Amino acid sequence: MQNRGVSNFVFILGATMASVIHAKDFEVAQKDKKFSQKALTVNVGDAVNFKNEDPFVHNIFSLSDTKTFDLGSYPQGQAKKVTFDKPGTVEIECSIHPDMKMIVEVKK
């Protein structure tokens, strides 16, 4: 019975490590009051760095059920990361510049 417990532990640990190893980082810039991409498809576990390349602050947020976040205001040259942990559609905006919008589609 103890060998089975160890086998299950190794399987779970291996599956967890595999999902971490396959996670990717993406970058979406904010330039000229626009996102560098209007839409992006990622997998569960992937992260997106939102880099501010404008000479003024941005405040990137989402109120989507799939992923709710508010990165706060941050200046040119800084980036903030969001990890997407469940599948679905995430609508992303800038609270300072209401015309800045993009969609992140998170796949399993």
C-alpha cells in the first residue's frame, strides 16, 4: 500500500511540474495610448507582462469573471505581470485611457 502512495505522489508532482515547465510569459506593450495587441490567446498558467512604453502612467485592470485584477498606476519603463489561472475570456482596459481595450483568451 505504501508504494502506491509514493507512486501517486510522484505522478501528482510530475504533473504539477509539467504544467509549470510549459507556462509561458508574453509581453503586451502600452504605446501611444494603445495596447500592442488587441487580442491574445494564452494557456492556463501563462503570464502577461504589461509594459508601459508611454511617457505617462497607465492603470491596467480587468473586471472579468475569469480574471479580476488592478495593476495600479505605473510609469514609463515599468511592467507588471498577470498570471492567468483559469480558462475563459478576459477583457482588459486602462482606467486612465478608456479607449485602451484588449481581450485575452485563456485556453485549458
